[in-house]
Amino acid sequence: MTTRFPVRFILPVIALLLVGAVWFVPEPEPPVVAGGSQTVEVRQTVWACPVQSGWTVAAGQVAPGTEAVARPIPSEAAADPVWAQADRWRTAEPGGDALVLEQSGEGSGSVGYVAGTTKGDAVLGACPAVVDEAWFTGLGDRGRSDATITLVNLGENRAVADLTWWGTNGPIQSLDTSGLVVEAGQQREIEVDRVAAGEGVVAAHVSRRRGSLTAMALDAGPGGTDLLTPAPGPATEQVLAGLPEGDGTRLALVNPGTSTAHVAVAVRGPEGSFAAQGLEDVTVEPESTRVVAIPGSVDLDRASLAITSDLPVVASASVETDGDVARIAPAPSLTGPAVVPVRLGGTAVRTVLTSKDAAEVQVEAFSASMESLGTSQVVLQAGVSALVPAPKGRPAYLVLTPKEGQQVMAGAWQVDGDRVAATAVRPAPVSVIAPGVSVR
């Protein structure tokens, strides 16, 4: 006798067997994506500059942006409509106490500069973006007792920062500058002399605790005034690029560590690099500042200073004339494009390039409408500083681009009679290196 099972009973059994087979078939392993890094274009930038009456701010970019929004501080200072034009180079006198500019656009690389005069002295500065750490040294040298540090809130929420201080005789205690609050849409000014009166040459460290915050210093008083852009932190190698011509140059150092630092100073001139006489071994005591004069016999024409040390320090330089002073902070490395104005606040801006190794930089001139007006090349020998030739015609700005795989540093300055001002040139934030992720 043959037993037959109805089809309606067999089909569910087959389905269960198939499901079990699928359940026990091992899944293929997903491909392994190697770690590492990749270049990602920056889509949004924000920077700020402190301003005073009559100061001019310039805003530009490497590539046209899609949108730009200006936020003057205080908000009662109306924003000029020109700032919204993210597809051109624009300049204006914003008024108020500070200007914040937020710009969108993939790989746009927005930058800002500020220039003007205060009490007859010239100022020039590159407008900084958000900082985690900001270091300033040499404040109050030569009796410049009106020095200030300005904190600017770049975001929409409260920002908090801590300030730490050092003087010639060691650390300066200040409970009043710990946990400083800067509300959204505001800036806060700290008078250095109120914290460090009688402490000699002063250094300050701004540490951002939370929020979006940037910082800039104004070194002011008898003998001159200039803005001082923030240094990112102590280092054993740093370059003060592009010293303008003056009557004397002084080097300020701060050693925040607990052991004596030994510093050597080399000059990078148009003909090459050489040790600064008498500055082959400058000692800086622990947790203190020191200022040394560069001997007048040292040729600093179109030069830069290369600072090396056995322990991390922060350096800055001051170039003095009969009636003014220019302040030079460490220059960041440029591996991609940087933007510099040709003229600002009615005075020409000159740029100096320098490199530890041989390098080549493309210099492209642009009109205010971002039309290319031609390119040239600056070839740098190792350890040399070179003045970028003055461009022909009436360009608004220059884009400096090192050859791929090379890095240079740059400084910009203005000279008008005895008026003198300088700033480090910062890279345009076109792209960032993002870490890769390993996935299995």
C-alpha cells in the first residue's frame, strides 16, 4: 500500500527546509576598508576680526561661495550688503567692535584681513577662525601699556575661555580671567595691564573651553600699535615670516614649561640662511618670558626669522620705527592656496615667502570680480626668503599656491613712512584631512 501526502502538507515542509538552509549558509565577509586619511573639501567657514572706527576689512576666497552672512558686533551696527557677495573680493569699513563672516560653498576657502590706523599708528591682521588654543607673547614690551586681548564669539551659543599668563618673573596669577564668558553675538576685551601691571613683557594663553570662539591681541601704547594674530601653541620650530624694514627688531619668547629652554635664531634672507650673531643660544627660564634685541649688524632686509629650541616655546617679533611698531607672529605652513590683498586701507600690502627646503610657488593675480589677471612663479632656494614681486595693473588680491607636496610660509606687511604693520599669512580653508575608518 502506498501512502500519499497531500500537497498542502508537503509545501510548508519544503519551505521550512529552504529557510533553514539559508539560515546556515555563512554570509560573505564585507570588504575591509583600510584606515588612513582622505582630503575633504570644507563647505562652511567662519572668521572674525576686531575693528575700530575707520578700519577696513577685506573678505575674499579662492573659489566663489554660495552664500555669505555678516554679523557685526554689536548687532546694532548694520551689516553692509557688500558682505553677502560671496563671489567677489569685497572691502568696507564695518564699524562696531568686530565683524563675523560666515560663508558657505564647497572648497570656497573664505579669508579676511583688517587694516587701518589707531592714534596714528598702522595695524594689519589676518582674521582668525575658531581657535582651540591661542598664544600671544611680547605684549607690553617697551612700555606699551594699552595692550588688549579681544575674544569674539563666532557662534549662536555662549562661549567660555580660560586665560593663563606669564611675565618676565614667572607665572601671573589671575582668577578674574578663568572661565570668561562671551555671550552669543558679543565680544569681550581684556586689558593686559589690569592683569599684569608691572610684570614686564607679558605672554597669554587663551584656551577655549566651549562654544565657538576666536582671539586676537592689540599691542598698543607709546611707540606704536599693531594687531598680533594668535599662535597655535608652543613649538620647537617656528618661523616669523616677512619682517618689514625698520630701525630695530626685538624677539619675544615665552617658555611655559618647567625646565630652561635653549633657543637659537637664524635669519632667512634673500641670499640664504645664517645664524643671528649673539643669538645662537638664548636661554629662557621656566614659566617666564624673555625679550632680546636682534643686533643692528644683522641684515634683516626682506628677511624672516627661523626659531629653533630644545623645548617648546612661543616666539614673536616686533619691528620698530621712529613712531610705530609691527608685530609678527609665527606663520603657519602653507601646503595649499593662500589669499593676500594687494592693497588695503589705502596702503600697498607686500608679501614675503620663505621655505626650509627648496620650493616653487604660483602667484595668480585676480580682479575684485575674481577674474584671473595672470600668473607668475616664485622659486625659493632652501632657507631663503623672497619678496613677491609687485603685480602689474590693479589686481585686488593674489592667490599663492605652493607646488604639490611642498610647503612654504608667508608674511605680509605695510609700510607708509614711519607707519608699519605686519601679519602672518594663513592658509585658505579649502580642504581638510579627514581620518579614514576601518570597516569589516
